[in-house]
Amino acid sequence: MARKVIIDCDPGIDDAVALALALFDPRLEVLAVTACAGTVDAERATANVVSLVERLDPPKIPRIGVAIDPEGAAVSNGTFLHGDDGLGNVNWDPVSRQHGITSDKLIEKELRANPGEVTLVCNGPLTGVSKALGRDAGLAELIDRVVICGGSLDLRGNETALAEFNMHFDPKAAEHIFQSATTKSLITLEISDALQFGWELVEQIPPSYTKVGGVLEQILPHYFRTSRRELGRETISLQAVMPILMLVEPMLAEWVKMAGKVETSGNLTRGATVFDRRPQPEWRANMEVAFNLDVSAARDAFFQSLKYAAQIL
């Protein structure tokens, strides 16, 4: 049976690639795609989710959740890499204007309809998931697993010197989920950065006459250009893709139980993920963390999943 998932994301070019894989993979049943602010603001994130689902047009259309802005102004975004619209400046506007349910309420609704069966894939800041569990802590018991893409094991950031972007954007929400009574799997920056793609990826995406190829050929080149210009890198990592690959191929990495927290207030350390790695840890383990990615197998898993997507014209 296909694994039921909700994908919470802030598209984001890497999120667009992740959706292209997940929506066509027969091993996954995407019940909903819930938008969150992060790479772009809440309104744009919602529009991007709707636009991507419309253009990808998967065999089964997921429900879509409307993003909400976190309390207080956002401290950053990802437009310098992903474009002003988050999707390489293609400036897609949704064909349909949904007056939908907010992401947190849709998460709650799907969890109640499928108790114990749904994996939450969190590819952006944890604002919506935190709000859902904050309204009803009992929801934690209805979640099969929360897969979190974010944080850093060794205090190496991509937003600040110490913090990964998703954790830094809404650290209070992240810490809430870290300490929640859920089964959690964390895929850190070290793991997602281990899988790198060069320009050959653009040459290997499905043909433009396929739905997935038509979307990816418009947005991926922008990511390569900005990574070269802004980061001095000739390769890209697709952070949001890693949870999708891990779900369909769970043996791609080793998993170690650890105790982790998120710094919520420090001027220099906001959003830093801290783990108790002392010989005799005093904190209680609250998640499993991915280690030692099999990069070759992960690359094979990526292209296998992409192959499923390429079959839909």
C-alpha cells in the first residue's frame, strides 16, 4: 500500500522538485500539500503550491492548505536564490483562486480522517504544524511520523553562521515540534548537502512535453545560475527532495536516536539546533537523526522517482 503523506512546504525551487517526485510516485499517496511562509511570504507560498499542482496535474489531486504568516515579521526569505516569486521568476499565477482551509486546519482534518496513518513531511518552517498541535495537543497521537527537513547537527548554518533557514525562520514553532509527543525523523543540512547535482541534472529532466519536464525546465536553470552567482557553487543541493527519497528508500541513511532542542532567542544563535552529545546525555532522546547518507543510492533513488514522473505526459 502507498504511504499516506501530507507535504508542508514553502515553494521554493527544491520544493517544486520534491512535489514533482512525490505526486507521481506510486509508493506515496499525497493527501494534501499545505503551504507555509518561508522562502516567500504566505500569500505567495500558497499561490506557488496551487500553481505547481495545476501545472503538474497529477493523477490524484491533493487538497491544498493556505499558508499563514508566523507571529511577528519574517526575518528572512529565500528569494535571493529562488527568485522574487520563489520559482525562478516564472511568475505563474494560479488558474483557480482557492478560498481554501488554512494549512493548520487542513492538517488537523486529514489526521482525524486517517488516524495513525499519515506521515507529515515538513520541508519548510514549522509554523502551520506547530499551530495545529498547539490548538490540540492530542493530534500528536494521530500522526504516524513527522519527517523534518532542517537544522544542522554540527552547528553549521545556511542562513546564519549557526542556523539552517527553516529553523531560523520560525524557531519557536520548530522547538515546539521538537518537544512534541510525536515520532520524529530529522534530516539535517549535512545530509541534504551531501547529495549534489551539477548542470547535467537539467539535461536529464524529462522532456518538456511531459508535465514534470515542462515545469522543471523553466525553474531549475535559475537555481543553478543563482547558486553560482550568490554562493560561488557550480552544483546545487535539493534540500526538500531528501525526505521524499528517505520515505521511499528508508535505508539510504543510518538513523541514530538523539536529544535535540532549538534555540529560540539568542541574537547570534536564533534557530540553532543543539544536540546533547555528551558521553552521558542528560536530555531525553526525542527524535531519530539521519547519518551517513549513501550518496550513490540516493542519486539512484532520485532518478528512479523522476522516472515515474516522466511517464505522465
